[in-house]
Amino acid sequence: MKANYSTKTLILEQMAHLVLIDGRRVKQPRCPAGCTCTKDNALCEDVRSVPHAFPSDVLSLSFVKSGFSEITGGSFVHTPHLQLLGVMQIQWDSLFIENNRIASISPNAFRGLKALIHLSLAYNNLDTLPRDVFKGMDALSKVDLRGNNLICDCKLKWLVEWMHQTNATLDQIHCSGPPNYQGRKINDLLPHSFDCITTEFASYQPLKFESISVEAFTFVNEQYVVFAQPFAGTCSFLEWDHVEMTFRTYDTIESTSTVVCKPMVIDHHLFVIVAQLFGGSHIYKRDSSANKFIKIQDIDILKIRKPNDIETFMINGESFFVIADSSKAGSTTVYKWNGNGFYTHQSLHPWYRDTDVEYLEISNKPHLILSSSSQRPVVYQWNRSQKKFDRRTDIPDMEDVFSVKHFWVKGDLFICLTRFIGDSRVMRWDGAMFREVQTFPSRGSMVFQPVSVSNWQYAILGSDYSLTQVYQWDTKRGQFIPSQELNIQAPRSFSVVSVDDRVFLLASSFKGKSQIFEHHEIDLSD
């Protein structure tokens, strides 16, 4: 029994079995027998062949309980505006839609054709197929896709996976693109041949303050971050709210012209080294019983006059930190924890106005790299017998380096060197010295920082005059390639925190609002 008019209208509205067609304009005919036509749609039921006359304004054409098994070439030349074609509940085990200039197919085009054995879409204009278009068609034993222009990109990865899982046979078909796959047999491709995962940092939580540095740390199995705010004169601590899924205020340390708030956990105790431009620098300890930070120590103001950076590290189980001093009369100094407090362990070269210090291991030996406004970056190596750092070498042809940060890729050591004027660079340790790998125009840059997220390696180049550039490491090229731009005003520091199976990038901004971004992995094959 045929459906009444309202039932047909409902089917038309719900029909998702769609195929895009090209055509030519012809004279306006009437709705054919066995079909119901509205202004834009036509539904045909129990027809034995494809009618060749429909109103020219029909956009959607659907066939229900049809008695034909083939849509011959040229069947739709009289429907110039036809965009969508649906076929459901055919009465045969084969369906041939060949030579019809079909350009695309909807995911639900063949839903309900569970008994279909042979499907041919040969010699059309298909350049891709929607994911799972053959889902539920378990009886399929033959699919013919010859004569199309299939692009073997991530959108077609699912077809390659399906071909390796199905019992249906496919004739040999070839890729029409992209260039690296053009002419190759699709039947010979493997799912892992496709690199379909891309990433992005998406804005997640804007903050209400300016800052000059940011650090992430773990204490008592919880994730925290701390921003140094020079204008407000505070170290602002945030904690992760597992319910609201945002970072919320945890505590503050009041200070003066704060430039660095460096957390350090020793024997389950949290210490914070607070570096200030005025009023000296201090060390605080978290008092768990009082639930607040308490100042426990002042740092020698004769050695540290204008702190600019702090690094913490451990050597043979002993805890150290080093402060880079950028004043003419100060000295970059290493401090050591003795169980009761931090005491001067070694003063490195004075009078050089150091702007940054980086701790790293080279050939499994502790090293420091000092950046200075008055000389090239200097490399110090730990002397095991003397338990001090000795000057080893410098990095040639790299004057005016503001900071050096290191990262590893598959066992190879690299450094990012930031320059405010000129080109920032990436260099690789070759076993004897650092050699240039890549340069980056970086006028106005105060930070060029490597960031690792899972298996992804990034380098983020900030600028006081333009958008922040995010680069992603390309393993095949052995270089960074552009990834995205971030709108951050005058960034100074970045840090990564992982919590609740999510990864966030924290960005300090010296002239605007600091920000939090979330790292997303995007599967282009979905």
C-alpha cells in the first residue's frame, strides 16, 4: 500500500540518502506518475524505472521500494537543479549508478540496503566518499569505484581501513591526488600511510592581569601555576578546579616589582624563590598547618642586585637553584640546599649582566648556559670532583642573545636562542659544539621557548610588535614548520600543565592580559 500524502511528506523531510548531481536546464515538465512533488522535493514509490521528467526546480529526489536495479547514464539530465538523491528499500541485490556525473554522496545514501550484494558507482565525478557510507551493508561482496577522481587524503583514510576489513572485493582503483599519492593504487595503501592528526592551541581561559613569568608545578598530587606580576607586586598562585574545570585563585605572595616566582619542592615541602628588582629577593616556604606562605630567608643583596631568571635543578640527589643577575655590579650565583636553608655555593662570572640561565645535561653531564647582553652565551660544565661549574666554551657568532632554552628530539639535544634584534635560532649539539639548524626573523622577541606536549614538539616565538608564532617540529625535515598564530601582547614566558587528561599552555603577557590555551588534537579523517 502506498503511503498517504502526509507520510510521504515526512519521508521527504527525513530523507538523508543524498547524492549530488550535475545537469542541464530543460523545459518544465509535470510530476511523473508514482511520484509526489512539492516545490523543491520529489518522492517516488514503487516505480519500476527512473522517470525522466521532473519539475526543473526539484532539488531533492528520493526513491522508496523501487523496482529498478540500475540508474543508467544520463538519467538526470532533465533535472538541472537536482542536488540530492536518495535510494532506499530497492527490491534487487544489485544497484548500478554509473556514468551519471555524480559529484558527492551523503553518509546515509545507502542506509537500509542490507541485502545489497553488488554496488557500482563507476565512472562518475566522485573525488571522495563520506565516512561509513557502506555501514550496515554486510552483504556487499562487490563494489566498483572505477573511473572516478578519488583524492587519497585523510577524508578517504576510512575507505582504506574498510578495504582491509571487508570481505567485499574492489576493482583496482587509483588515486587522482594529492601529488604524493597520485597514480598509486588505493588497494595498496595502508591506514598508517596517512598522517591525519593535527593540533592547535585554542583560547580557554583569559586572565585579568599582566605578568612577566609563569611556572607550573605539582605539589601533593595537585597541579598549580604561579604568575609573577611586577606591576601588582605579587606572586599569584592558581589551582585547578576539578569541578568547574578552570584555574582559580589559590594564594598570593606580596612582593615588590616581582620578576620571577620559582617553585621548588624538596622532601615534600614547597619553597618559592621570589626575585625582585627592588627590596631584595626572598625565599618562602608553604606552611601547611597555617595554610599560607612564610618568608624563611633573604637572598644576599650584594650578589643579587637585579635578578632576571631562576633555574632549579638536582645533581646527585642534592638540590640547587641559580639566579641570573643582570646588573653591572651583581653576580650570577648558585645556591644549595643544606637541609635547613639555601646557602651560596658558587658565584659565576661577575660584571657580565646575565639575562638568562638554563640548566641542561650534555652527554649525561650537568651544564649551565648563561646568556648575557655583553658577550656570547657561555657554557659551564659541572666538575664532579670540585662539585662546581667550570667554564667550558661559548657559542660562537651569537651576540646579543637574550635567553637560551633547550629541548630533546629522539635523543638529540637542541637549543632555542632568543634575540630581540636580528634572527633567533635553533641549534643542535653535534657532540662537540652547537651548530645552527634554523633561523627565525624575530624583531622585538623576548621569548623563543620550546614546549613539549605528549609526542608533539613546539617552539613559540613571541614578539612585542606582532602576533606570537607557534612552530611545530617536522621529524622528516628535522626543522620547525609554521603551525599557528596566537594573539598575545608582549609575551614573556610559557609553561605547560597537564591535568584531568587535558593539556594547557599558560602564557604570561607583559603588556596585556595573560592567557590560558588548551591543546587540542584534531583527526582530519573524522
